[in-house]
Amino acid sequence: MSLFKKFLKPKWQHSNPDVRRQALAEMAAEQLISFIDTEPDEALRKAAVVRIRDEALLESLLGHNLPDVRDTTREHWLNLLLPSSADLNSITHSATLVRIAGLTKDQQLRLDAIARISDQNERLVIAREHPVAKVRLAAAEGIDQHALLQQLLEFAQAKDKAVYRLCKERLAAAKANQEAIAARKQQITYLLEQAAYLNRVGYGPDFNGRLQVIQRQQQALNDSLTDEQRHTLESALLDASRILEQHAAEEQRQAEEQQRQAEALAAQQQLVSELNDALAAAPSSTDPEALKQQLQAIDERWRATQTDHKADADALRSFENTMQQALALQATLEQVSAKQQELSQWLEKDLPADMRGLQQVIQSGKKWQAQLKWPSQLEAPEWLAALSGKRQIAEIRLTELENQQTARMDTLQRQLDKLEQHIDNGHLKDAGKLYGQVHQSLRQVDGKAAYNFQNRIKSLAARLNEMRDWQGFVTTPKKEALCESMEALIDADISPDVLADKIQVLQDEWKTLNSSQPDKALWDRFQAAGDKAFEPCRAWFADVARQREVNVERRNQLIEELRHYEANLDWDQADWKVVQKTLETAREVFRGYSPVDRAAHKHTQEHFRAACDAIYSHLKAEYDRNLAAKAALVEAAADLAEEEDLTDVVERVKELQQQWKEIGITPRAPDQKYWRQFRSQCDAVFARLDEQRNERKAELNNRVIEAEELVNQAAALPASTLSAADVLEQFQQYEQQFAAIELPRSAHQRLRKQLADIAAQLDDRQVAQSQAEERQRWQGLLDRLQALADHNESLWHDADQLPDGYPLAAFEQRWQQDQDTPVAIDTDAARDLCIRMEVISGLESPAADQGRRMQLQVQRLAQAMGQSIGHSDERLALVLEWLATPAGTAQQQRFIQALKASIG
């Protein structure tokens, strides 16, 4: 029976492999499956597989337990679907393309097959359901629709890590792109608003800087602008350029105007010099007509210069006075030339011997001198000396002839002339003293002679008494006010240096007052108050002097210590960080030893610098050595970055980094330069390594997403309602968080630029807020002055803070004074302050004050020579002086209006 079974067994179960091979040609597909499952010979199994054409059977063989069956099935089925002579482009059926992608091990073929599937819904099905992970990933890479990516993300979470990561990255990139587009739109809107605002407010100190910022932002955003936006922006920038050009033209015009004024001023100074030269050379001139023509030419040139620059009052007065002297001298020379013969005859006549004749000679001499007036500042010519000499000889001889009585009368006459001159000149003290001498001389003259002087003496006495009454009326209130001001400084809460200046100002003002009146009581009061007020200053000045000496001694001691340090330190074993710290500390300590006298400062500064330079020379040598070592490391890192084999490059780069850390101190600027170069080369090495690590790439992408989120959050800050301080603090936190994120270079530069643009917007916002706060403080100043003028307590308490430099204590002191003793009377001092404020604000003063304004401007010009006080400092000084000056209601409003105009 067993033998029968042997003959009845199918050929594909025969023990001979060749028989089984022959049987394959006759077997059905289902039998081939059974054959494959039982066939022990690998070659026969593969031969059986390639005979199968049914896809269902081939699908079942893909899960066979034998790897050779699975591999042969995959290759056979792939050849059926895509013969070697066939082109992938000829296949349009999606299922076939999916099957090819699942069977092939060729990554490029797999990607090309999936890429042929254009329907993203089909790709979604493949990415979700295909059993091969690489096919799922390839299908997912062709999906970019947001809704499909979101569905695939939710499905792949915890199921397919690669597909999940891809979807997450795609969605994050899409979100970032949308946010970037929104941010770009916001930046464009802000840019257009800034351009419009720039033209609306017009030119200012920051106009050019803002325009440049807008132009840079235009370049950065140009590709994102619509045609309409680009046209609007270009039009606004064109308008801004015109404004800038107009301002430049105005500045050019002003510069040319100033140049013309300067040239005119130089010409005026030259003409004054020429006029003085002509006046000095006139006595030796023999041609009065030539002098007249010269003076006329100078006068015409002078008046021509007034068109470009009107001379100030002093220069005009000086020129006119000199010109009048020159014209008078020219007229005198003409008279001398016309009466030369007559004058010569008078000079040649002998002097008479009698008194009457001598008196006639004297009168004739006076007449000649009156007719031929000669400037006193010029050297007298020979004819004038001869005339004066003859008259003097006649007077001497007449004096010799007169008796003692006449001499006394002459003495009295001279005293009366001198008294009258003192009264005319307003010299009250000298006039009072001489008036007593006149009475003593009058008692020595007999009654008849004295009678001739009584009327004149009475007239002069009346004028003297009137002057005394007026002088006392004017100076006494001023002296009383100075006494009160000095007494107010006693125990005043003022720093000693400021107190000393205030005392000196009051003392100088006292000296300007005439002291001929019997005001000893006021003087004693003033002097006692000054001595008492100065008490705190004496100790302060002594302490300052001692402190200056101590600081000089300390500086010298520090210099000696540095010299000893440099001479005795073992520089081969020096701790260079300690040396660097020593130099920094020494410079800080040296600056702290202040103040010192100017001469001592210059001396100690030179020796200190020499001592520091000696130490720094050693430190610089160490710097140079260390910089050379770091430069060598940069070159070594650059060589590593060029190597093809990266097997051990990481360790070698780490060794270079460790060597970098072990190098000693270097200057910050070149050290940062070398560090950036070194870091750049190291980053190049690691960047090449990062390209080989997908996980590293994903990590970097996450960091970019995180950084972009920070930038987007920062982009919302310019429109935030937070305070400037909170916005700045929040932005700094974003910057710190951003700086802590390690990013690829391109992403870092892009996001850093966006942060820089946001920072510029925040700076603009802060500048605008600062300007608004500054305007509010100036309004606070005006409100306080208005409250003082109106005695408005509500306005006083509601007023904002004062600008920097304006002491609130001075305002409160004036407020308290007005509350205690309100005074609202017009004063000359207040009028002068109003005029001075109108001068610096450019306002016109009332017609009645034009003369006084000219005087104050001359004084202001004289006081400003050699100094560099600006309008701001001058305005502050005027306000502080105003607080100490009584003023009427109209004057207060006038001062406030002028102050407001000066603020602008």
C-alpha cells in the first residue's frame, strides 16, 4: 500500500528537486501557494513565486514567514507593476502608484511614486492607512492643506511619530507664516502712519533721524507693499524729502545771512579803525579838504554796511562820537588855515604891563581857544601850545599884580566852579565836602567882595539840598531792602557755596549805591546781618580747602603706590586679572580724590597717567600674547571646518574650546572679534553635524517656533496700553528669553532684526511719551506762575511737576510770601525781567520800553562775552529772579506770556 501511495504522490511533492521543478509549469496558482509553504528548496520557492500573477495571492505572500519568499514576492510584484522598460510617468492609477511605493526599497522611487498622486485626500488616506511607515511619511509630505494636516496630526498622535512630527512642523510653519504676514501688515500700517505723522508735524530736531528709520523700514518691507501702499509711502517720503530740502535751504539762507552780517561787522570794525587812524593823523595834515573827503568816504561806507548788519548801540555811539571829533577837528583846521596870519600877528605882540591889558590878552586867548577848539585827547600843535603859553604867561603876570584879596576871591571862585561841576555831575559826596570849604573861604573875604558871591552860593546851596533830598529818597528804600535780603539769609537752609554767592551779590549791590547820606545805622545793620549770615560759610570754605589738600596728598600717595607696584611686581609670575583690576580700581580711586586745585590736578594727572602707562605696558604685552594665541585657535578651527571627515572633529573642536578658556585676559573689543570668528568656525563644524541628525533639526525647528512666538508677543507691545516702564520691562524679558534660545544663524538674524524694528517702535513711543511729559512739566511751570499771579489756590495745588532744574522750594517760598503779604505793584525790576524774557523769546516789547530794551540787550551782550550760557540757563535764571521780585498784575501776565513764547 505504501508503494502505491508512492506512485500516486503529486510530482510537486516528489523527493527529486528536478521533478518538482518540472511540476511547477503545470501547477495552478492555489497549488503554487501550497508548494511554497512546503518546499524546502529556496530556489524552487522563488521559482514558484514568480509564476504567480494574482494580486490577492501575492498580497498573502508578503506576510509569509520565510524572508526569501517575502523578498521574492516584493521584487516579482514590483516588476509586474513597473517592468524595467516601463516609465513611472505612464502610470496614472493611484492604487498602482501606492502599491509601487509600498513594495520598493528605493527611497527616490517611493517618493516619485507618491509624488504622482495629486489628490491630497488620497494622500491623507495613504498617510493614515498604509502599512509601510515610509509610504505613509512620503504621502504626508505632499499634504499642505491646513484642514487635512490637522486631521492627520490628530490621527497620527501616539500612532506614527514621524508623520505626527511632520504635521506639527507644517502646521507650526503655516501658523508662523500667517503670523508673520499679520505682523508685516501691522508694520506696514505703522510705517504709513509714521510717514504721514512725520509730514504732519513738520521739521524738528529728530526729523532726519525719523526719516532715515522710515526709509530703512521701507527697504525691508518693500516686497510686501501693495502698489497703492508703495505709492502712498513714496509720496509721503517725497514730501518729507521736500521738507528736509526746504529746511536745508533755510539753514543755508540763515548761514549766508550770518556770513553777510559777519562781513558787515568786520567792515564796520575796519572803518572804526580807519576813522581812528585818520583822527590820529589829522594834526600833522596840512590839507583840511583832503581830510574832509576822507571822512565823507568813511561815513558813506559805514552807512552802506548798516544794510546787512545794523551796528549795536555802543559801536554806533563810538563811531558817531569819533566822527564828530574828526569833523570838529577838520573844521578847526580850516579855521586855523583861514586865520593863520591874524593868529601869527597876535602871538608876535608883546604882553602889556598893566592889569587891563593883561586881562584883554587873556580874554583874546580864550576867544582864540574857543574859536579853534582842539580835541583834548590829541597832541596839541605848536600854534596851540604857543597860544596857551602866551595866555598862561599873561595870567601869571596878572596874578602877580593882583593883591592877596584877589587871590582869595579867585580861590573862592574856583571852589564855586568846582562845586557847580560836582553838582552838575551828580557827585553828592564831593559836593557836600566842598560846600563846607566854600563857607570857610567866604569868611576870609571882606563883605563887599563876599556880597558878589552870595547869589551864586545860595543857588548852589539850593541845588545841593535838592540833590540830597532826591538821593536819600532813592537810595534809602534800596538799602533797607538789601538789609532785609541779607537778614533773610541768616540761618537760611542753603548750601554754604550758594549762600556765599548770594551774600556777595548783595554786598556788590550795596556798593553801587551812593553812600553820602547819613545811613550809618543802615550800614551797621547790613554789615551785622552779612557777618552773621556768613558764619556757616567760613567753616565750609575752610573744610573745602583742607579737603583739597587732603585729596592732593592722597593722589600723590596713590601715585607712589602705583610706582612701587610697577617696580617691585614679578611680572613673569603676575596675576594679570589682578593687574587689570588694580588699574581699574586705581583710576576709579584717583577720580574719587576730588576736588583739587587746578594746578595740582594737572600735575597729579600727568604723574598718575605716567604711572598707569608703565603698568599698562606690561599688561598690553600680555594682551598681545593672548590675542595671538586666540588668533591661532581661530585659524585651527577654520581648518577643522574644512575637513571632510567629521569623525573626531567634535572632540578636536572641544579641545580648541578648552584651550580658548585657558588663555589669559584680553581687551574686550578684539577678544569679542576673535570670539565671533572662533565661534563662527565652531558653529560651521557643528552645523555640518546637525545636518546629519534629524532629531537635532526638529529641536532647532521647535526653538525657532518658540523664538518666533516671543517675537510675535513683542510685536504686540507697541499697541499695548501698558505704561512705558512695564512695556520696557516686558520687552527686556522677551529679549532675555530670546537671547537664551540657541537658534540657526539665519533665523536668529531674521528674528533679531524684527526685535530691533520693534525696539525702534518702542523707542519712538517712549520719545513721544517723554516729549508729552516734558510739555506737561512746562505747563506745570506756567500754571504755578499763573496761580501766583491770580492767587488761585486750586490751580496752585493742581499744577503738575516742574521741569528739571526748577526748584519747587523757590515757588513755594514765593507762594507763602504772597499769602502772608500779597504785593501787586509795578516795579522797574519786574519790567526789566519782562523785557529780558521777551528778548530771549523773540517777542517785541512795548514801544515805551524799546529804549530800556536796547540798554538791557547791550548789558546782556557785554555780560555774555567770554561765557557760554544758553537760553535754557538764562530762562531759568530769569524765572528764579522773578520769584524774588515784586510785580504788578499786568507785569505778571506779560512775563508769563513771554515765558510761554520762549518755551515754544
